[in-house]
Amino acid sequence: MKKLSLILFLSFTVVSYCFSQDINKTDAKGKKQGEWVKTHPNGNIRYKGQFKDDKPYGTFNYYYENGKPSIVMNYDGDIARTIAFYEEGKLKAKGNYKNQQKDSIWNYYSLAEFKISEELYVNGKKQGKVKNFFQDGTIAEEKEYINDVENGEWIQYYEDGKVRMKSTYINGSLEGKTYYYDRGGKKMIEGNFYHDVRHGAWMFFNEKEEITKKEIYLNGSCQNCEQKLIQEEDELKESQDYLEFEDMLPPK
């Protein structure tokens, strides 16, 4: 019996050794070849996939530490069609990589299974309108990007589609006029930004759109305020966290 156990142990050891020799291989030039498998600190598989001449191909599967699928990337040449999942198994995001950079429309989803945002990437940089959505699919927010930097109109909406706020970004900073509206479409606040801070006159309106208060700002500091009011610009700058998946890509 002891002899049989020893034989089985040695057989398992040999098989394991042979298997380990068939993965995570590099050629004489140091390029990854064949199947690669990497693990989490707890020993569970982090990702597995195939390389040829240091380039990934076919299907790469990524896993959370608990072993559940996190990302699936299907390579077709330089394009990797990518789907990401929450640990609960629900869809988290989908889009394409090109040459290991985001390059397509990327859609992001909540655990409640509705689309929360949509972004266009070109060569790894956001371009055009980034859109956030309410649960019913109507647009909650639109923001313009050029080469990954906020440039252009920034508009927030109420659930019925009416404009809630309208502002403008130039090279990543809030600049110029900003307007807030109530649900009926009446203007509540009008003010000016300069280099991302309040500057100039900020006017507050009643339901008849009559000015009820006027505050004067100089480089973000109110010159005639008796007490600091709620900072609307703080609310302005609280944009939704975009899901990023930097660890999607196979290690170089």
C-alpha cells in the first residue's frame, strides 16, 4: 500500500512538473510563447491565455481572487473585444481595445443591470461626448472631451429631459457662463467661472426670474458674502466615477 502511494505521488509530481514546463514560456529572444497562467496571492488563477511572439491571441480569461470570472478578452489581430463582469456575474462593461488601448465606444452597466454611462475612446483617449444615464435610459449628463481632456459643453438634465445645469469646459477647466434651472425650466442661478473657480457676478433668481441676490467673486473668493453658502461648484465637479480596467491587459 505504501509502495502504491509512493508511485501515485511520484506520478503526480512528474505530471505537475511537465505541466509547469509547458506554460509561462519565453523563447531565446525573451518573447512570450504559448499558454501563460498567472495567479493571485491565494493561488487562484488571475488570468490565463495564449501568446505568440509576445502578442496575446485568442481568448484571455481573467478571474477575481475568489475564482469568479472578471474579464473575457477575445483577440482578433490588434483588436481585443472585451467584456467585464461584477463578482455577482452581471455585466459591468464592454468595449474594444486596439493595440492594448481602449479604442471604441465603451458601455458601462450597474449591478441593477442598466447602462450608466457611454464613452468613446480613440487610441486610448476619450473623444466626443461622454454620456451618463438615468435608470430608465434617459440622459442624465453629457460632457465633451478632446484627447482625454474636458473641452466643450457640460449639460446635466432632469429625468424628464429638461436642462438642470449648463456649463463649459476649456482645456479641462470650467470657463465662462454657468446656468442652473429648476424643473420648470426657469433660471435659478447664473454665474461665471474663470480657471475653474467662481469669478465675477453670481446672480440668484426667484420663481419669477427676478434677481434676489447678487454675489461678486474674485478668483473664487466672495467679496460681498456675509457667510459662505452652499458651494454649487462642488456639486458641479462631482462627476460620476468612470469604471477603469487598467488591469485588463496582459502584462508586458
